Amino acid sequence: MALYRNNGELLTERRSIIDHVFNSFEKSDHGSRVSRRGRRFGRITKHRLSRWIFLLTALFSILLTVYGLKMFFQAKMESKFSTIPLNLQVERNLQENIVVFDVGKTAKGKRRKHFPCEVGLLESVDGLVEPKNYMNFTWFSLEYVDHEERTSKNDLFEPRFGGHQTLEERENSFYAKNQILHCGFVKGPPGNPSTGFDINEKDKAYMFRCKVAVSSCIFGSSDFLRRPTSRLISQYSKDNVCFVMFLDDPTLSKLSSEGNSPDERGYIGLWKIVIVKNLPYEDMRRTGKVPKFLSHRLFPNSRKAEYAISNHYDRHNVWEEVLQNKRLNKYNHTAIDEQFNFYQSDGLPKVDPSKANDPLPSYVPEGSLIIRAHTPMSNLFSCLWFNEVDRFTSRDQLSFAYTYLKLRRMNPERPFQLHMFKDCERRALVKLFRHRAFPSPPETA
């Protein structure tokens, strides 16, 4: 705008000088030619200058408009993300000084970011040396309850996959000794239907031969099928590891409609597909705990089985996990309270980061990867943990620390060593995906 005025004034002043010169030659032919040439020169200069001024003004207006819109949207976003709900702030101050991260309400872009860290892996399997005998780790013999008889003439007796373990049986099962204990797959009296998780004999024979197993499951069409990346799996692993994916029929139908159908050998990529009939629980999360915890029963001759355990990326106290489960309505609130009160009455402590000799760095696991050997103590822990999920809620993070600490407390001469690796190490080894969908959790109270 200033440039336009200055140029306008300059152009006016220049035009007055030219007019004066033209007037002095007004009566001569030569002056007439100069006058006509001067007028044409003035019109050309004025036209070009006006065009450049117009282009510069338009460009400046566009830049000013873009900058204004940017500042407007930035102010809107800042005002949106800077507001913290008052009730959330009050709740944080009331929960016994426990810091709770409300993932559901944390503003996007403000969440704590987590990254993988380096994990040292051998370049080749040639240097692997396995223990000659896994059974030398706290040896004792475990057998499992195969079926239950009707204990009374009560017509309401209903066979259950987890059985009907009494509190006395539950207490005694925590002793690391020769015993027969409940560990899923419990049948009812003769003549009663199966309690669930039925697998055909051909697939059982395949699983019986597995020495090293990697297993996963999808029930209720709750996930997309993720295939192991073949180019990242060594030929040694392909030849020596069983990759087993447990599915139910509705999930198989859903995956097939998306182009993931088993081949003539029953494989989808590296996954050997095993179909499970008659699911033992209506809660798909609870059903998923069968292959997660009871791999030693599904793969009875396997030396190792992988599923998941590292410490949780944010929470380390069960108190925090209880509050988060209730806040996000992960399960019936009354059922969560009953379970947690039971554990507190039986001595569940809070984790103390300052204790150098604490048996666990975190009391809340991230259960997407567990690596273990099938030793008696490891198998006992898995059975005990599964029994807690069967008895109480399906939220296994609530029962992990209680089960482990009680097992150690009741067996001081046979301490169970469970090594939790860091969350960043888990992120370097596996990739975690969100569920496709899950049925609504049991009604909250």
C-alpha cells in the first residue's frame, strides 16, 4: 500500500515535468512527434507498473490469509488440549496419592511415548547350548484333575472346564510338591457333555510332536490375522518350531471371507491352524487364557512355549491397575472389588521401587509375550494363575502378582525365579496390535 502511494506521487511529479517540456514544443512538428511519443511511453510505463503492484498486493494478501488461518486453528487446538477435566484432577488427588494415567482421557499428542530398546541377539543358532535336563529345576511331580464326580444329588451340578475347586483345594495347590491339582480340561461325570475346548485327534497328534511351540489365538473374530514375517524367520526356526494359531469356526469364516483361508495342509502362511470346537466360556477373553496359560497341557512334549511377559509400560501397582480397569469399564466393578479385597486380605503388598530385593520389578505385567521352559514350577505357576482367572475376573493383570508372590511365600525352600524383561525390550521383539472388536464386558456395577 505504501509503495503504491509513493509510486503514485512519484508518477504525478514526473508527469508534470513531462507536460512542461511538451508545452515548450507544442507549436513545432518535432515537438508534436515528441509529444505523441511521450504520451505512448507514459501509458506503457503506467500499465506495467500497475500490473506489478497488483501482483504483489495479491501475493501479500494470500500470505496474510494463510498465516491468519494457521494462527486461528493453532489457538483452537491449544484451547482444546489444555483443558483437564476437574473430576479427573480431583480423583487423582483422592486415590491414596497413587499416580494414575487416564489413557482414555489423555489428549492426543500429550501421551507418554514409548520406544523399543536394543536387545542383544545371537547372529546364529550354532552357539546355542540348552540345559541337558530341564527337570533339575526344583523337581516334583504334577498331575491334573481329569474329571469330577457329582458330590451330591443336587440337580444344579454343572460340569465346568475349570472344575469346582474348593477354597481348601485352592490353598493346598500353592505348595510346590507332588500333587494332583485343577488345571483346566476337567470333564464331568460319565454321560455329561464336554466342558469345552475340543480339538480333533489329528491336530492333537501334531501338537504332541512339537518340541518348541509359538502359539496364539483368535476367538469371536476379535482380531485380524497377523502372519509371522517369513523373511525374518530363519530356516532353522521354520524347521524346528511349531507355529500354531487356535481359531473357532466363526473366526475362520470371517478370516476366509477376507482372503485368509488355510491351504490343503491346514496352514495360513507359517501358522498351523487348529480349530477349537465348543468354547468353554462365553467371555472370549477368558477363553483366550487357555492357550495363553495352559500351553504345557496343549503341547505336553514341548520343552519351551512362548506367549508373553514383560512389565507394564505405565502401571506397576495392582492398585493402579484396579482403578484403571474400573475407569475404562473393563469388567464388572463389583467383581473387581471382590477379587481385589480377597487379595488384600491374603497379604498382597504394594510394589516398592526402593526395595532392592523385591522379587519383581513390577506387579503389573504386559501379557503379550512370555518365554519359558516347561519345568514343574513354571507349570504349577501357570495352573495357579489360570485358576485365578477361572475363579475371579478374566483380567489376568490383577491376579499375576498375587499368584507369584503367594507361590514364593508358601515355598521358601523352593523359590520360583520369574524374570520380567523391560517393556522397551518387548517392543523390540514383538509388535502389539489392537483388537478388532470385543463383545461388551460384563455389565458394570
